[in-house]
Amino acid sequence: MKNIKAIIFDAYGTLFDVNSAAEKCKDKIGDKWEPFANYWRTTQLEYTWLRSLMGRHKDFWQVTEDSLDKSMKAFSIDLSMRNELLNLYKVLSPFKEVPDVLKALKKKFKLAILSNGTPSLLNELVNSNNLNGIFNDLFSIEQVGVYKPDSKVYDIPINKYLIQRDEVVFLSANTWDVSGAGNYGYKAIWINRNNNIFDNLDYKPNFEIKDLYGLLDKI
């Protein structure tokens, strides 16, 4: 890929493992920790889309709390674990290759995050994982008050950097986010960590990679 002015990453599920909060409590939750974590994530995303469609915005932390409350009821999780799970969600673990790849990319490219997360959540994620100084910007959808994949979200870096859409390489592990960014005009790459099937949403990613290491071969 040529003429790259910025590499922009989704955060949740792409750089940071959204299941790591529940996994750290698996001794307490038991064998259902993974389906519980998946249900929590699915509900969280559904709430972002539904709130965008209804025009009833809550920030990502409030959505995370609301979706956790439903998920704990659905899986009969002890309510005394609520605060522990929420605190762990603020410091999700990165996927193992993320720090090394980001440091390598930083030598050549402008790097940023574009996320549903609030500014405070994104700052805590970056700081707790010792990724300070890696990113030029941590862009939050709170600037526009609507969630991905609304095009106003993908406008944010373009308006800040004053570059063309096709000068952005965008990476996400979320197929709907790749489709949103690609249809918008970014050069979108899908990180397919779990051998999933891509959505039928009028876009096919520029590349499909297994993890961030695969990006190093494409740029």
C-alpha cells in the first residue's frame, strides 16, 4: 500500500482483548466465563447501535455498565462481582503482539486510535498497558455523539489531519467496523484472530490478517 498518511486502529477487540476482564475472573465464574464474556460484548455492541438509531446517546462506559447488568442476570453471575468486572474492563490486556508491532510502526507512521470508548477509558487503557507515547491521537466517538459505523465517526481523523480518506489505513477485528471504514473510503484491513467469516455489507477488506504481525508485510 502506498501514500499512507496515518494508520488508525480500533481499540476494543482489535488492540485490547475484550474477554480478558471475565477471563481474569474465570475461577469465580467457572466454565461459563467465555460465553458470558461473549454475551456481554454482543449486548454492549447492540446497545451502541440501537442507541445511535434511536438518537438516545449514552457514553461507552454507561453502555458497558448497562450491558454487564443484563449479562450478569442472563448468566446468573454473583452481583457482588460487578465492580470487579468493571474495574478489570478499564485495564483490558492487549493481544500479545500489540506492543512490539506498534513500537515498530511508530518509527515510520503516524498512529492513532479511533474508538467507541470515552477519552478517559482510552487514556486508561493506553497508560495501564505502558503504551504511552505510541499514539499521536486517541480519537473518541464522543466528539460526534454517535457510535460506529456512522460516517461522522470516520470523519474525525480526516478533519484533524486534513488528509484524504484513502490515505488512511484502518485496522479492526470487528467486521462491521471494517465494513463501515471501508465503505467510508479508508484502506481497511480485517484482523481475523478467530477464523470468522466476513459480513456481506458491500465491502471486502483490502487485506485479511491473523494478527498485527501481518500488517508489517503489507506496508
